[in-house]
Amino acid sequence: MVVTSQLRRAAFGIATSIAEGCGKSTRPEVLRYLDISAGSASETEHHLVTWQDIGGIDARECEELLARVAAIRRMLYALMRNLSD
């Protein structure tokens, strides 16, 4: 199913962008990749909601996964704030 492959790609994109950013040598570059990672988190949320809408996942499981993604995004934003100071 297309949604699951897009969901998987977006979810892996969160960690991939964090890892890539950690390999950069300047703070602005690291922040840029953390921002990309936060965008992947938003994309992951979108795919989860779409997957629920088409019946691929039940509402309770979707809400649990959405809460986890939201927690990850909060951690990313906190890290970005700390690095911006």
C-alpha cells in the first residue's frame, strides 16, 4: 500500500535527518537538518491520519502513534531552541 511506504519513509526521515545534521560542522547546518527532521515528523503525522482515514489503522493505535510523533517534535524544537541560544 502506498500510504504505508510513504509513512515508513517519513518516519525514517526523522532519524535520518537528525543523524545527518549531527555530522555537520556548523550550528546553522545542524539546525537546518533538525528543522528538516521536524518537517518529516509533520509528514509522518499526515500519513498516520490518512492511513486511519482509509481504514489501515484503528483510531486508538493512531492516536498513540500521533502522541509519540508529537513528543519527538517537541524534543526536536527544544533541542533547536537550545542550539540557537
